[in-house]
Amino acid sequence: MKIELVTEETKDCLKLPNETFQLFGELVVTKPNDKWEYHEKYFNEPKEKVFPEENYSFETINENGFAVAAFDQDQCVGLAIFETGWNKYCYLSDLKVNANYRRSGISKDMLDFAITIASKKNCKGLSTIAQAYNLAANKFYLKYGFEIGGLDTRNYEFTSERGNSDIYYYFNF
């Protein structure tokens, strides 16, 4: 497995398709005493979900940040998109791994690699958002060392996903 910065030569990996993933529970977040607390709540019946396809532009990604990809031989099997911001956090806007390669450490390896790049761009940490009902993603971020920094319970108010929440995560270098 090889992790590298997406370049003009490897920009086709930005077309890595979204694949289904399991929604088997949610992370329930509260802040009762000025400290974030959470517990896991498992669904009686798991569901499958797939996010809509993005139409990434290599030029736009490079203007706003960078992308990192994981390759097995010459096949792109993982992708992480980052945006550098005004607040010194490098925002992870997308993280996906081919279904056949999940749970193999590729996401961790891409974040590790991205931290080196983000540090060179004067970033002081990573930030990201996970939907509360995507327990797998939330567990990954917590295991990696991200800390909960916020909760948005209104983002989906006028959508088909009403009742869902976004959990904001931060990881300082």
C-alpha cells in the first residue's frame, strides 16, 4: 500500500466512487458540565447508505488545500480531501476507502500522511465533521485521537435527514 499526495498525474483518483456503508448506530453527544460526553446507541436494524457522487476538480482542490490517496499497486483505493483554512485547522472534507479495503488501516495512514503536509502549510491541527448516525466514522475519529468540539442539531432541519446531527471534531498536532 502506498499513500501519496494527489498530483496532476494521479488526479483520476479523485473519481473514486462512493460505496455503501453500514449505519448500525449513532453517537449520542451531550455537554452536561462544560465537558463533552458521549455514548453509543445501536440500531435494532442496520441500514445501508451511500453518499452522492462528488465532482471534484483537481484545480479547485489545489487552490483550497490538497488531496491524499491510497494506492494498491496502481489502483486508487482510498481518498482524503483537505481544505486549509483561516483558523489554522486543516479541514478534512471527505474520507473514503474502497469497501474491500476498509478496516485495514488505510484511513489512519492517509491522515498520518496528511498531517505532514498540513504542518508544512502552517496548520496546527485537523478538523472534520461526522454525522451522528455514522457510528463507524465517529468511532474512527475518536480512536484516532480527535476530540469533540461541537454539535450541530439543526443542520438537517429542512432535509430528508431531519433529526440527524453533525459532530465537530478537532485534532491538534
